[in-house]
Amino acid sequence: MIEWANAVLQGILLGGLYALFAAGLSLIFGVMRLVNIAHGDLIVLAAYLGLSTSVTLGVHPFVALLIVLPLMAAVGYALQRGLLNRTLGPDILPPLLVTFGLSVIIQNALLEGYTADPQKLSAGPLETASIPLGELSVGVMPLLTFGIAVAVIAGLQWIFYATGLGRGFRAVSDNQEIAQLMGLNKAHVFGLAMALALAVTAIAGILLGIRTSFDPSIGGGRLIFGFEAVIIGGLGSLWGTLAGGVILGVAQTVGAKIDPGWQLLAGHIAFLLVLAVRPNGLFPRVEH
Amino acid sequence: MPEAILSAKGLEAYYGDFQAIYGIDLEVPEGEVIAIIGANGAGKTTLLKSISGLLPNEAAHVVFKGRPIGDLRADQIARLGIALVPEGRQLFPSLSVEENLMLGGEVGRDGPWSLDAVYDLFPILRERRHQPSTSLSGGQQQMAAIGRALMANPELILFDEISLGLAPVVIKSIYEILPEVVGEGMTALIVEQDITKALSVSSRVYCLQEGRVSLSGRADEVTRDQITAAYFGAAA
């Protein structure tokens, strides 16, 4: 029994990481209806940038975040203004194709730059520290990851619903033409949205790199987890992505408890079940 | 006649390959209310879209305060001081009433209009400020759309079909506040299907027909027969 409780607990905490994968995807789709196929590879890119920074400067990965986060945000803004804005339009295919191409480019560039050897970010004693919780014991790192995920989503929620920037995001999402009449330059607003999304990606990438080893090929899997969390939670709902991430995480750890080979399968089955029962996800944004 | 704050010179506009207006010349004198009338498909909305930058034009086709603006983006034109109250209100459904108004003020232009000024003009909006904009009645949505445009403190305000889809009593009350709105030295361009209403508030009128100006003149000088001919074509 205690082992099952442990699996559920670990799954919930893992869900925080998945929610971080999902939050950027959800934000981008919500603001500009862009499905970013390269999102998983951008997470891996952030992990490698974290690796280079922490190794070169000899700092903790969390300190490296001080460099990686603004760097990824800048990459996001430049990517959006320079490339992705040109793909947006009535046709949904160009952004899919271009971000798919981007995914291939990032993977190969990482392969050239870092080889295919698995890498890991070292967070020192933090990685093995744990807190006893009754008969269970909770790793400090997973707990921290979950806490960061909650904080990030609360922060995004605040930006969206309590700041002028968020007002602009929602207005552009509602009606691009009318938003431009209000003096919002949609190209700039989209650039800011992508910058914000990749800032979240930077956090997700660093936490991923501390949790598991990574190599240039794992982006696709992270993209799938992110997508599943977004769809389970309901498109456009930020707190929904956290719920989606938790459901996916619990399904995976409980599945792995039944049979280690079932980890991924159980996650996908949970995703399909939610899709079958609630095609719009659990907390869809109210459609207008 | 006062100096024209906005003029269109040989304005042409296209939707892809389809040409919607053919060489429109138009002068909007500062501080006046100009009415644009015409049948459905005459090019009235296209004209407003061209002026506000939602449709791209050649730079020299639209001149605002002596500056060619035809090739600017809508957000750049908004910052110069042209605001549009779009057909069908088009409030942002994800935003509350107050957020819609605040977004109108996003251009950051100074002037008499603020949240308080708009709420004084439309007290019902103050009561409903925190409600979703979708919860407002049609007339209240029109008030919010007008308020949102005013928040930009524009020098020129464009109204597209302000009475379309509204109850007569609501239309009446909207027209009653119009002088208050344009009384602050603002220039207005009104697109309206209701010719009597249009003529009653404007000093000059332009009638469009199939993308061309078919009649223009002082609102108190044009005759019913002239308008009928210009509205439906010479054969009518």
C-alpha cells in the first residue's frame, strides 16, 4: 500500500515538470494559435545551455539559470520576429512545417556541438537530499521542481490576468485586427509571448537536466508529454496544464509500478481516456 | 473651410485581387463630422479599413495632418491619433469591460478622455466595469466600443455602422451623446446606413457607390433626389 502511495506522490511531483513543459506550449498556442513542434528540442537546448554555462563558469545549474533564462527569452523574441511571424496566417500548415524543420535543425546542431553522449546537470547534494514524510520520503529536488512549477504557473496567470502585457496577449488572442487598432503591434506582442514561453522553457530545461540525463534526441518525447498535459488540462487553461501534468505523471509512475515497461504506455492511455471522456480537456477555457 | 485633418487622394483598396474602391478623393476638415453613406458593398467599410491601416495602401493615398500614412500599420496609425469604432462593436470577449477600455488607452496619448471621463459619459459601464464584455447588451457594447476608441484620445474618430443591429431607442441615445463625444475638438467620420441620422449630425456628406464617390456636398445642401440618385445609381 505504502508503495502505491509513494508512486502516486512521485507522479504528482513529476507532474510539475510536465506542467513546465506544457505551460510554454499552451501559452504560445493560446496567444497566436501556433503549434510549436520544436518546443521539446528548445527544452533540450536550454538544458545544454545550462550545461555549458554551469561547466564553463563552474556554477550551480540554478545560478546558470540567471544566464540561460534571459538568453532563451532573447532567442524566443528573435525567433518569433525573424522567422515564426512570417509563417502565421490563415493556413495552419506553414508554422507546423517550419517548427518541425526547426526541430530537426536544433537536434542536429546539438549533435554537432555536444555529440550524442548523454549529459547531466549536477545539482550537488540537492539531488540526493530528501525529507521524511511519515513512512514515505520525498526527494527535495522533485519537491522543489513541483514548487517551481506552481510558482511559474501562478506567475504566468498573474501576467495574463493582472498586467497590461497579459491584457495585450488576451486581446491579440481574441481578435488580431482589432488589437492592432488599439495600437498593439502584433508582431511585437507575439515576440514577447514567445520570449515568455522560452523563459519558462529555460526553467523546464534546467530542471529536466538535473532530474535525468539528456541527449540531443529526447526533445520529441518531452514535446509529447507537454502536448498531453496541455490537452488533458484543456487548451488555454494555465492551471489546467498543471492538472494535466499531474495526471500524466501519476499515470506514468503508477503504470511503472504495475510493470516497469508500462510507464509511457500508461501515460498515453490516461491521455486517450481523458480525450475520449472530455474531448476538450478537463478545464477548457470558456469558448466565445 | 478649416484645414483638412485627413484626406484621401485617389485611394484604391484591394482584397487580394478584388478591387473594392476605385480612386476615392475625400477631405475631412478639422473639427467637423463627415458622414459616409452608401448601399451595402459600396465600399464604406473598406474606406475606413484603409484609413485605419487594416488594409494596406500606397503611402500618398491617405494623408493625415500633412503626413502620408497609407502604408503604415494599423497600430502605428492608432498612435498617430486615429481611432476606429468597428462595425459590430468587436469588444474583446476575454477581457472585462474595464480591460477593454484600458486597452483602448494603450496607445498612451494624452487628452481629456480617461476611464473616469468615459464612465461619466456612460455611467452604466462603471456599474458593469468588472463584468465580461460579452455580458453587456448590444447598446452597452456599443457604448464600450465608443469608450474604448475615446480612451485613445484620438484626433479623428471613425464610426463604422454605429446603429447597425441596435434597437431604435438605443440608437437614439447613442446619437444624443455624439455631440458630447465630438465636442472636444475631435473630428469624426461616420459610416451610416440611416441617411436621415447621418445627415442630422454631419456637416458634409459623401455618398459611395460601387467603390466610387457618387455625391459629395454640405449635409444641408444635398437634396433627397440627389442622394437617391447617388445611392442607387443614376437610373433610379
